[in-house]
Amino acid sequence: MKIITKADIGLIIVILLLSITSVFAVPKLLATEGNGKEIVVNLDGEVIHRFPMIEGEESQFIEFPFTVNNVEYTGKLEIKDGYVRLHRLPDEISPLSIHADMGWIRESYQMIVSLPIKMYITLEDTVEEESVFDIIVY
């Protein structure tokens, strides 16, 4: 009496191959492209700037003005290959470089934060996805 047959071994191999490929395929399928995203700069809870995400191999820089304690400052964003990062802000308003050390973000669930001035940068999808579900549930 055999416990495992050749068909069982084949089925186990197929299941293992499918599970391994799904580990690599699912993140690729769920990730969205840079087009259709916006960079949103928030200061103290309100949106101060919105910029379109630009795809490109060359670094592109966007400078944006903002005011903290009635003093005008300029922030600098760097965009490259669908990623964005915030360059170092002046020491007067952000003494630690944690926001610059956060690095690059690409997905809408990631953010760059500068706590002393309550500034954060996020990515938002500009293309609204249609929901499969209705608002009304019976």
C-alpha cells in the first residue's frame, strides 16, 4: 500500500510552484504606475501644493514655497523613475534630517514626514477606481 502516489507528488509540485510565483506576481499586479498619481504636500493638516508624478530616468526637481511662523521657506522635491523624495529643509524649522533620511516613496501608503513643522508628503491616485460594490446593501 502506497501512501503517496505519483499524482500526489505532481499535485504537490504544482501547488508549490503556484505559491512561489504568486509571492512575486501579486505585488507586481497590485502596484500602480507613476502616471495617474499626484504628489500632495500638506502643512499643518491642509494641502498647500499638488504636483503630477512625472516618470523619467533623469532627476527632476520641484521647488515649492511654504510659510512657517510668518517666514517664507522653499522646499525641494526630487522625482526620478516614479519615486519622489524631499530634500533637506532649513535647520531653523527642522533641526533633524529625519525627513530627508526617509528616502524615496512610490506608493500611496508611504509618506515623508517633518514633525516640527507638521509637514508631510504623500502620493494620491488621480484616477478613481470604480467600486464593484454598491452603496446600498440589501
